[in-house]
Amino acid sequence: MSDGPAQPPFALTVSAEARAVMEPMLKGGSAPEVTATLLRNPITRAAVRAAAANHLKPLNKGRAKRFGVEVEKGKVAGVPVKHVRRRDSDASDQRLLINFHGGGFMLDAGSLTETIPIAGLTGIPVTTVLYRMAPEHPYPAAVDDALAVYADALAHRPATAIGIYGTSAGACLTLQLLARIKAEGLTMPAAAGFFSGAGDFTIVGDCEAYLPPIMGARTAAETMDEYCGAADRTDPLFSPAFGDLSGLPPMLLMTSTRDQLLSHTVLADLALRKAGVDVDLRVYEGMAHAFWAWIECPETDVALAAQADFFSRHLAG
């Protein structure tokens, strides 16, 4: 349980559906408890990951039915993936979205909840990358996997037809991948989605001082310990905010006012704007961290529609 100040009730502007899910978080005094200790132990780590998958099954099933998509497991460049496609989508469409799921780099907290709606709303196939996770595989394993899948996509279609995006840890990975793409001299994707993430892993965001932590009692920076490994946190490939962000593609940034990573997302927005990147920052009133990935409510519909519209406008068929 968090030792931080008591949280005020959720705003009356928040929908009844969202409040029904979020208000138990206030009563519990903290975010759902997922401790680093549990995730370090191989036995409990497997149990936590299995529990997360089981918890999301009903949401995945409901969204798949609602958005008319089908999911197929596979591998791309040797990396495990899930291919998500709307059933009536055009098989000749060259466009592709590549997703990197959330979960603190330690578990899969959204590979399908983040992708099914976007595939359904846009008709664009989505490949969600099941990248190697910490603590077994610290940085740069996840970025290596992301780069391998992106390079494979480039080999089969123009960059103008590719978009990348992620939520939470997946947003962090998205920005790290863009920094790596630039360092490797590869062509940038047409667009990128950075949904509640961070680009500087040396600091604690202001919002973390008064919101319950996302994972146990740790700040986002502390949660990154297992993922960081031996990396220098000021390395621009690890914390892209320390590098040259110019030349990155148009980006949609998304967060909310009860999001522990609101400050980090705003700081990333400022750094990207300073570098001349075309950015669109959306901040949603009263909603919890990454709400679009795990809450069914009107606010989620609005956020997902914004994501879908962004990619539909920027990817060329």
C-alpha cells in the first residue's frame, strides 16, 4: 500500500463506467500490487504473468468480437509476434502497424487490448511484438527484437506504409526504437504513437509524488532497474531525451490526469517539440494510467478513435 497522500475522489466528469473500475483503486490505497520481488523469482514471475494473461482474457475476447478481428500467432525475424487483422480487411493493403505492449517490461499487459481496437477501427493489420522481457532479458534485448521486426517490415513495404506505437513500457520502447532506427541509418516509419511513456529514465516524474505507484511501491525509475541492466541511463539510446530527436516522424502522445506517467509524457512532448518533431499531445480528464488498454468506457472509445484516426491519416496504402 502506498505511503503517499490520500487520493481525492475521481472527478464527476469521469463516466460512471470508468469510475466503477477506478474507484476500487482509491479504496485499496494503491495501484494493483505487482512487486519486483515477485517478478524476480522465476516461479512467482510465471504465476504473475499467467494471472495477468487470465485477467485480460475476457477483455480480449470481448474486444475481438466487437471489432471483428482475428488473431494469429507467428514469428517475424525469429521474434514471437501476434498478427491482428480485421476479418474484412483488404489483403492487398501494404500498410502495417507494429505494437509494443505495456507491462513494465516484465509482463504482457496489453498485446491484444492495445491492438484489437486499432486493427478493427482502421482496417490496418497490426503486428504486436512479444519482445524479450526483464529480468531475464535486460536492455537492449527488447529494442533488438523491436528493431528486427521493424527491419523485416521495411524489407517488404515502404516506410510510408509503416507505423509503430506502444503504451507505457511499450511507449518507452517505441521512442528507444526510433532512436535506434536513427542511429542505424534506417528509414523512419510514417508515424509513431507514444502512449503514456517516458524518454528520460534518470528522473522521477512529478505526478509520481502524489499518485499511487503503478507497480508495487516503486517509482517508474525504480521499476526500470530490472530492464536497465548495465546500461547507462544517460545513454541517448536508452534515454532518448538525452539525444538528438530531430528527424523523428509525426507522433501522437497520449496520457491522462490520473496517470503516473503524465509528467514523463509531457516532458517527452516538450523535448520532441524542441527538436522540431510534429507532435499531437492528448491529455484525458480524470482517467488512470493507460486506461484505453484496460477499461471499457466512453473515454476509452474516444482515446482509441484518436489513435485510429492518427494512423489512418499518416500511413499510405
